[in-house]
Amino acid sequence: MPAASDARADQADAAATRASERRAVHLRRALDRRIAAVLESVTHAFIALDRDWRVTYANPEAARLNGTTPDALIGRDHWLLWPESVGSAVEAEYRAVVARRAAAHFIHHYPGADVWHEIHAYPADEGGIAVLYRDITEERRADAERARLAAALAARDRELAAVLDNATDVVARFDPAHRFAYANPAVEGAFGIPPAALAGRTHAEIPVPAAFAARWDAVLDRVFASGAGEEMAFEYATPRGFRHFESRFIPEPGATGDVVASVLVFTRDVTERVQGARALAAALESAQVARDAAEAANASKTAFLATMSHELRTPLNAIRGYTDLLALGMYGPVSEAQRATLGRISASERHLLGLITELLDYARIESGRAQYEFADVALDEVLREAAALVEPQLRGKGLVFEDATGDAAGVCVRADARKVRQILLNLLSNAAKFTPPGGRVALRSRCGGAGAAVVEVQDSGVGVPEDQLERIFEPFVQLGRTAGATGAGLGLAISRELARAMGGDLAAESTPGAGATFRL
């Protein structure tokens, strides 16, 4: 009986053991399914290798990274699948995991593919190994790019610091609390304060006037708040004396770009410029005073000339009248000697009257009271009139007169005919005056460019030195080209002013000893 009882007990134990084993197998399979489900869904690649380095499992991510399917990997030799691993740190780490039965974590670069993997290797049952890895190539490239940018930024900062440290302008950076975050060495030369004494301090904490500190802080407040740059000019008592400065406040954005992280301020000593501007203003004011005085004196002179000219014309008219009466014998017979004397008196009267007329014309032009009557003027008619008036004078002096006024036939100009005639008479009279007997005087005309007409008076006199060609158009200038030349020296000055007032000009060219050409 006891033997049968023991047998039944053994059978019961065996059945219980088998049931326990079945439950264990079931649980193991369930666990394996759960693990497989996890491994199937993770974003890391996972492979399992047996003791012979054959792949016993590969999840989809491992297959994706290798461009194949899990089934294509299972059963394959690891070193044949990934020959680039042979002899590398990967093989050394894997074999160390198997030998030590300890996990390993490392990063490996595959030069051929330029790929980086972060690898976790764990010992598995029966001498196998489990490998969890992920592709970190983009992360490494991003890290390398960040490192490159950081190095470039650091290099730029060093270059900028070198530039700022050697700048002659004062450069300072302020944080949002208005503390000095940086000040270059130029600050000591400008304001007598070393940069180290400014670091981390506000203007309220350094020896500067309170009013200046308040004004400076107000500008910083606005720049930090608005993100817009500003400028500030100020005067400051420095160790070198009272100086003038200009500062430019430049906002520096933070990493996000929407907040001003700091303000960079460039300050320049502009004392010399300010003093120069003040000196220039003073000089301009003095020049204006002098100009006003000169204009007043000129106006007085013009008024005097006009008054005296009118005063002189009155007795001259009387002289001319009485001379004419005497020449007509109104007061008795006139001898030839007396008639010759009366002729000289009349000539002198006409000469003096001409001078007075020139003075009056000049006074009118200078005072702006000259009147112009613009009209369409036939140029050839004006030229003929002027030539007719001067030709007797030219012939009487024994000069050859070349009259080419016919070239102007059909040419019409917009001008004051009387003023044009006056200019031509001045030029022809000058040519007669400064050309010795036997010489030549020519009057020519032609069409110039841009719808202009050109009239030339040319003589064969002694000419004008090149350096005097402009001076002869100044009032009261006489170069004395001939010993017998007379006049007030106003003819050319009046002629040029008249020409310019009518939209033209008067210029001269000359070769000393070969005559001169005046071009209207």
C-alpha cells in the first residue's frame, strides 16, 4: 500500500511540474511576444546575435537602416553582413561584451559611408549578444556645424574685440540694467576713466555729472524699449579740457531676435569739427558783414556816380551850346584859328560826354536799374548800323575795315537792339583805338551751336597778354595797349554785363603782337 501511495504522489508531482513548465513556457512566449512588440515599434535598430555571430532577430528599424527586410538579415553572419565592422572598434567592443558579460555603450563612425552610430551592446543567453543602435549622423553633423559656427563666432568676436580695443572712438556695451558690459581702452584717453573701473557699473555708480547720467540713461531706455538706434551730442569736461562728443546708440538683438539684449555705443570726439564749424560760421558772418558793407559802399559809389554824371552833363550841355553858337558866328565873326579851337573844344566835350555816359550806363547796370526791351532783332541790320557809325573813325585812322555783316542775313536774335548796337560800338571803337594806323579791323558773324548767333570783332593791334584776358572785363581797368588810348575803362565791363543780361556772353582771345578777337 505505501508503495502505491508513493507512486501516485510522484505522478502528481510530475504532473504539477509539467504544468508549471507549460505555464513557464507560456509566460516566456508571452513575454517574448511583448518584447518583440516593443522591439518592433521602437525607433532604435535592434539585432540579436548568437554565439556564432549569426543574426537571430532584427527589428524593422534595423532592416530599414540597411535597406532590406528583417527576414533577409536573420541567419546571416554579422561580419559578412557588415564587413566594415571587422577589425574596427565595433568588433572589439562586441567581443569584450561576450568575454566580460558586461554591457557596452559607444559611438562609432563608418568612414566609407560617413555614418555615425550610437551603439548599446548587451550580453545575451548562451554566449550571444543583443545590440541596440541608432543613426546619429545628422546629430553629429549638426553638432559639427554648431561647433563650426561657434568657432567662427568666437573668431569674429576676437577680431571685433581687437578692432574695438584699437579703435580711436570710445566703444561701450550696456546691458538692460544700463551696466557697462564692455568698454574699450579709448575711454580712458577720452574721459580719464580706465575700462576696469567701469565694468559692471552704471553711470550712477561712477563719477559723472548727475544730469549727464540721467540724459544718457533716458536714451538707453528708449533704445531698449523701441529697438531703434539713436544719436546724442554732448559737451563734457575731460582731463584734456572741455570737449564735444557725439554718440551713436545701436541696439543688439538677443538670440530670439525680438528683444534688445544689449546696446553698443560709439562715441567720437568732434571738438575740432565743432570748433571748425563755429569758426566757419563766424567767418561767414564776418564775410556777410563785409559784403554788406561793400554793397553799401558800392551803392553809395553808384549813387555818387549817377549824381555826379548828371551834374556834369548840365554844364557840358551849356559848353556844347555856346560852342555851337560861337561857331555859327552868333557873337561876331570867327577866324580860322578860333574855329579850330572851337573844334577842339567840341571834341573834348564829346569825349567827356562819352565818359559820363559810360559812367551812367555802368551805374545803372551795377544798381540793377538797366532796362531791356527784348524783341526779334535782325542781326544784319544792327551790324550795318554799328559799322556805319564807326567806319568813318576807322577810315580816318587809316585802318582797313573788313565788313562781313552780310553773313548775318536772315539771322534773327532775341535781344535788345539798342544794347546789341552799344556792345558792337564799344568793341569797334576799342579796335580802332588800339590798332595802329595801317592795321586791320574785321567785323564778322556766323551761326553758332545751340541756336546761338556769334559776332566777332578782330583787330591787328598789339594784342592782350593771356593772363589779362579776363581782367580787361573788370570795371575801370585799362591795360594801356597804346600810349594814346583814353577812356574810363568801362566799355568792356559794360559790354559783357549787357551781353550776359541778354542771355549771351562776351569773351576775348589774343596773341600778343598779333591782335585780339572779341567774340559776342
